[in-house]
Amino acid sequence: MYKISALLIAIAVLTGCASYYSDDTGSILLVGDSRVQMWPDELCDKMDAENKGVGGTTSAFSADVLAKESDDYEAVIISVGINDATYGMDANYTLTNIERAIVEAKRLSDNVYVTTIPGVRIAWGVSSERYAACISANEIINAALPALVEKNGAKLIPLAELLNSDDVELSTEYDDGSGVHYNAEGYNVIYNLYMSYLVKE
């Protein structure tokens, strides 16, 4: 599993992941996987956000993206980790990378946010065993995030608590049908949640 995941990420890098980045610049930096990459352009514009989400990547990739950044931002929002869980990576691997991402993000902004990770739905098409392992890892990560985020001087945004139908699964109300990604209503809800935190600064 680890070897397959590493190969997929390496192929993505070699074929030009940077081409997925939005050409727009903004005062808010969004970092993460495909759930970030798929943010609607109009919402990014409304929030004055620069989107550096890249589909299929893990928390390690997001930390590396931040390590290469040098511009200053009013805020950085990190939302990553579901791919780690679905690839079968250990929760501690994800938490270590999120901590590294926070450290790198704090070079860029005094306002660093990390979201909890909404779940996936069993309709995603994985085996029941793989789904159970994914949900377990996700629960461990989300439970550990408050202390990790506070220790590193960042702020937590409770995204999973808003988008999940219960403690573990992404709600059908916000699922685009893939069992993983958000629909338009989901992104509108996320936008309003993010803005409720950003306007406090």
C-alpha cells in the first residue's frame, strides 16, 4: 500500500502537479488535496484566496508545498489528511506532517488554521475492511488535532463536525456523489465557516 501510494505521488510530481495550482494570487493561502483543489473559483475570488490544493496528494506533500513558499499571507488554511487515511497510512504519519505544515505556514502568516478532516462514505467503493481502517485513522487524527494545533500556535476549524452526517461519514447533503468530494452546497458552507473565522482577525 505504501509503495503504491508513493508511486502515485511521484508520478503526479513528475507530470507537473504545479500545473494544477490556480494562477490567481490572494491574501489567503489554501493548501491541501483534491478537496481544496476543487474549490470553486468564484468562492476563492470572494475570499481573496490562492488555491494550492493538489489532488491525490498526502499530508507530506502539503507540508512540502508550504516549505517552498516565501510570500506573506494574511492567513493560511491547511485542510489535508483524507488521502493518508484512504491510502492506509498510519495516523501518526499524518499528524507529524500536519505539524510540519503548521511550522512552515507560520513563516508565512501569523494566522494559521487547520481543519478537522471530514470522512468519506462507504459508497466510495472500497472494501468494508479498508473503509473501516480509513474511518479509524480519521477519527484518531481528528481527536488529536486540537492539542496538536494549540501546541503549535495555530487555530482549529471544526470542518468535519459541520460536514459529517454523524461522527465519521461525509453527509449526503454535501457529497458530490463520489463519496469523497464536496458539492456546491458543501463549498458554500465551508466558505461561510472559513469567513466566520477570518473576520475575527
